[in-house]
Amino acid sequence: MRGARSLRLECRSNHRHGHHARFDAARLVRELARCEVTSFCAPPTVWRSIIQLPLDEIEVSLRELASAGEPLNPEVIARVQQAWG
């Protein structure tokens, strides 16, 4: 896609000691905004975490959003549309 920006976040874990990095929805959304990401795809579990944030207060450059893996709840779609258009 012309003019699109992508971002790859890695969660570091310490498997040797049984510690796994926890997903941080707030960090993810901050990075989406900071990097001016325009297209974003995530599984429903991530979307359900994202909508717990004050999305109305977060300005993003997102133009295309997608979900993968299983159907997305209508409530999640409505919340994101309400906040980000």
C-alpha cells in the first residue's frame, strides 16, 4: 500500500526462567500513534484489550483495521468506530 507505515513489536521473554512478557495494550496503542501506523491487524483478544483504553483520547493515523483468527464481536467494532472513525 502506498504511503502505509508498518510496525513490528516484539515481546521479549525469558523462557529459561519461565517468565513471559505480558501483552501491554497501552504500549501497543502508544506505538501505533507514535509511529503513525496506517494499517493494523490483530486477533480479537488484542482488540478486546485495546477497547478497554480511553481511545477517544488517543489520536492515531490508522486508515485500515483488520482482525484475524476468529470473528470480532460487534461491540468491539462499534467501540473502535466510535473512537477512531
